[in-house]
Amino acid sequence: MRYGSRLWRSLSPYKPAFVDDIYIHSEDSRILYLNPTAPDWITINEKYKPIFDLFNGKNCIKVIFSYINTNFSDEKDILIPQVKELFENSSLFKGNSNKPKNKQYKLPNSIYLTLTDYCNINCIYCYATERNKNENISLEKWKYYVASIIDFAKEPIFTFTGGEPLLLPYVFELANFIREKNCKIILLTNGTLITSNEIARKIAKLFDLVKISLDSLDENICKIFRGDGVLESVKNAFQLLRSNDCNVNILATVTSMTCEQLDEFSKYFENNVNFQPLYVIGRARHNNSLYITGEQYYNALTKNGKFNLLHEYHNKIFNFRNNPCKRCALADAELSIDPNGNVFPCHMLHYDDFICGNLNHQNIKDIYRKSKKMIELRKINVDNIPKCKNCIFRNFCGAACRARIDITKFGITGNDDFCSFEQKQILDALMFSYG
């Protein structure tokens, strides 16, 4: 067989060997080879394992290609170019110099505005109840905050949250102010105040995405969780928004009472559902019976197929190739503002210990770049969190949500039992990625 090209001649003396920390996993006739540091990987059919067994630093390219030519003669014209490509470009092998790119944010690109701490319903696991409650402020003050942020961050995405942001009489005027500055806006709402086509039409025009909180189609469960009439109100709001071509998702908290209902729930809302597990924070600390473990959460989402409801990593897994995720958006891509103008590193960390500055007294640029708290939090990543730094999947999950883990009393550099969930969903995505 002729391999004779300059590429072949340059590769011939090469004896490929996997990196020392290669992770190999077999499942359902597939084999994963993962370099967890890059990260880089390939998933193959197990019938090709004998070829990969030759990548041990003892066999030169000529030996490997001759083996393919002899044992996979009917596929050699496909396999040999693929293996050449692998040797040239993959970080799976010692000596390859693909340098991982660390994700760096030069400017915050996600700004949460807690427009109000007041709400018209009383959810039994609301996490905001542990925060200080601020009084509402004027529209002009919010415009001042927003304008100063846009002047620095250019065109970030703003998220309206609370409390219930639709309680504010000027919420649409503020949204229009932001839209005129070419920024996108997301609305987080409980949906109960979207009661007419006129309101839905305004929302659809102003907001790029609407996220409505709801957890069950069972009236009794919904009544326990969120109160009388909430279920029908949200169903109505969803239909009103959809009829106005609004991009709308349902945010569903998965609990011990709802984990068997997820497929039915997702189908009702046309699969426009994002699930999240119940975390023991806020009022949920007093409702421990609703808690589920990471293992239970994984089983609930994969009950009828690995990717029926679990899409997060499956849909974006190749984005991580040689592009490690070292941390969450905390104090970096994300900032959060309360009505007093306090700047927080995350919308879940509205606590005095995490105030990084105040927009009434400081420039947002100085807060973002010079705040000691911001700088301290940005140093946290998978390479210096004790339990994360040796995890095979650390460069995919980026140590998960640091705020959630801190609030649940494990500490900002701690870990909770949802590590098992993260690991399982990442492994599933890698095993089914191929190539």
C-alpha cells in the first residue's frame, strides 16, 4: 500500500502514546478515551479497540497503518485518514501541543436586576426569603443604574427578576429603555400577572425570553407549593405568550413529589421546560422531605431515555474540546444589582458579605475590576477547589454553581452531592458524542 506523502513520511517515525492521565470508559459497545486536562476525547465503537491498543508508545505509524490495512481492509480508506487526523491534531497523545484555551470574560455579559423583593405568591421553597428585603425605587433610579452598566459593559443581556418584577408599574417602560439601547432582556416571572392578551403582547414585544416558574400539573401539589389558582394562571399565561410568538420556557423545580411526573409535564408545555433540582436553601430548609439527591435527580431525568429530558451537555459537548470550563460566571460574566444599587457577584448571593460595591457611590468599572471581593471570587476555579481539582470531568462542569453550594452551607469552595449528577450527565454526553 502507498502512503507516500510528505505527511506520511513525517509521521512514520512517530510512536503515538496516550497522555499519562488518559481516562478510558466502556459502555454499550462504545469506548471513550478522554484527556481530562485539555479536555479532548474520542468515542469509538468497541470493534476498533485493537487499533487503539497499539497507541502505547511502542508502535510506529507504519506498524499501526499496516495493522489497519490487514485487519480492516474493507474500511482502510476511511480509517487511515481518520487516524492520521487524530495523530496530527488530538490532545489525547503525548507531545501534541494543543494548548487549552481558558475562558476569560473581559466584560460582564449577563446582568441581573432584582427589580423588587416583593412577590404576590408565597412559594414554600423560595430562596429569596433569606435575603434582606429592600424597598422599591423609582424608574429613574433604575435607568441610572442601567445606563451606567451599559456605558461599561456595552450590550449585556439583562434579566428582570425579583420577587415578582411584573408588580412594578414601570416594568415595561424600563424594558423599553433597555431595548432602545440594543440590549436583550429576559423576564423571570411566576406568570400569575400575565392575565390578558394585551399584557402578553407587550411582553412578547419587549422580552427576548420569558421564564415562568411552575413545578407540577397536579393542582393539589401546585397548591401546596405555590398557592391557590397558580396552576391555571400559568397555563393561561403560557398560552397567551405562545399565541403572541413569545419565546417562553417553564422553569420547573424537581422535588420528591414531582420527580415521577417530568415527562408529562414537559410534553404539556411543548418541551419548553428547563428542570432544576430543589436545593435546601431559603424556605426549603424547612421542607426537607421534598429534597432529592443528585442520583435521584439524574434517574428522574433519564427515566425514559438518557437525553429525553437531559440536554444540557449533550447539545453543546463539542464546545468544550480544548476549551476547558474552569469556573461558573460568578463575579466574571455575571453581576447582579439590587434596588439600593448594591452590586453582587451572582443573583443568588444577595447577602451583605457579598456586596462588592454600590452604583450610587462608585463607578461600575471600578467595582468590577478593583473590588477585593470580586478579585477574590474570580480566583476560585476547578484547579484550586480541593474536591474538584482531581475530578475527571472538572473542565466540563467548571465546579458547578458556587453560589448554590455556598448557600447550602458547604462553603464557596465546597462540594455537594450533586457532583454525582454532573459527572453522570457529562459522561453520557461524551459516550454518545462520537468523534
